[in-house]
Amino acid sequence: MSINEKNREALSTMIEDIKMKLHIVNGAAIKPEDFSFEKYDEIEELHTMVMKKSNFSVSELDAIVSELRTMREQK
């Protein structure tokens, strides 16, 4: 499976990749199924940026998590 294929599995993989790369402690709070497929391109852009960096400042981590929070579907 390639993240270049726009499908639900690729979206889930990108979310999981971001969580692992950022070492998110409460990863259960960020569930791939909480993200709309309509946000695919935005999540892909965030994923690309996160995967390119080797380390993150606290403010960068906060900004990325905040961005993920805004992309989640409101329930």
C-alpha cells in the first residue's frame, strides 16, 4: 500500500506515522477514523512535513497537534 493512493487506509497510515514520529503519549486520543477523507490533502501535506524533520521543538509539536485537532471531525 502506498500513501500515494488516496484511500482510507492511506489516510490512517499517515495519521499513525505522524503519531509515532512525534511520540504522542496519548495516541488513543488521535484516531484515524476521526478524520474526514475530505481532509486527505491537508493531512498528506502535514505528514510530508513531519516525516522530513528529524526533531521538533515544543512549540512545533504543539502546533502540529493543534493542527490535527482542527482537522478532526467534530462529533
